[in-house]
Amino acid sequence: MGSCAGLLLAAGAGRRFGRPKALVELDGEPLVRRALRALAEGGCEPVRVVVGAQADDVRALLPDRSLAVHAEDWETGMGASLRAGLRALPEADAVLVHLVDLPKVDARVIARLAALASPEVVARAAYDGKPGHPVLFGRRWWTEIADSARGDRGARDWLAPRQDVRLIECGDLGSGFDVDTPADLHRRVEP
């Protein structure tokens, strides 16, 4: 297994939610800490958190403020966060890109994907066969992905035409449902 960095995208304003989702708590834990813990416990090292909206408040929740990478143009969408994060990562064979609003993705999902880390890998979690997050990118691809990441599509346009994306089934470990509204937070994470 190669080295695997973790990149948590947590810069959004959470317009549909009504505030940045990174700051939202579930079971007394902010979503940013929950996702960061999953990355660390799943074997990602180093880990970086991309911040934007209410950046100082999100940084204050991190165990170490130096983990934060500020996406200056975060308001333009997830692509800006992905670009900033990929460009700020230190050496690693691969990076696992995780989203702050996936509270049912835990360290077991992270570890399953991180075990595939290599400079050439392109893999993503699948839940009941449906592609989801997190996504694992080998170092070979980071510049290409950063150059193509635009708007709210992140790496979607880069991934779409590829035939080499490995889908790694994780439905036995978690759920890829994202939290978009306060109602989703409870409906989607409770059995």
C-alpha cells in the first residue's frame, strides 16, 4: 500500500442548509471534526481541510489550525476547493478526497479505499453499486484534476470519460447520502 493523504472539502457556505455544513453538529460533534476523524482513523496522513465560508470558525474546530488550506475563490464552487487542496498537499502516492457533508462515511470506508493508494490509482466509493464519495486519486493525476476543476462539479468532468475508475463497494460499511438540509441530517443518518 502506498502513502495516502486525506483532503476534506469543507469550504462551502451551505446555502440550502442555511449555514456552513462544516459547523453543523451531529451527536454533539461538528461535521468537520467527524469527517477529519474518519480520514485520520482510516489511515490518511497527512490530512488537510479546505476552508472558505466562515473560515476562522471552521479553523477553530480543527485540532491543529495548520491543517486548514484557505480556498480564496471558494465562492465559485467545489472546483476551487479541490484546486486549492490538491496544490497544498505535501508528497503522497495518492489523496483521498472526502466531503464534509457525508456523516455516514466512517474510518472503515476510508481505510478500504486508502488501501488502494498508488500514484496511478483512480477509485471511488460505491454504495449499492452507485458511485459516490470519497474518491481516491493517484498523484499522477493531481495536476490534471486541479487544472480541470471548475464550478460546483469538482472532478466530475475529469472522471466522467474515464474507463479506469475502480468502483469500490462500501454499502456494507456506510451510506453515501449527503446532508443538504437540516431535515436530511436526522432522516438520513438514523436507521
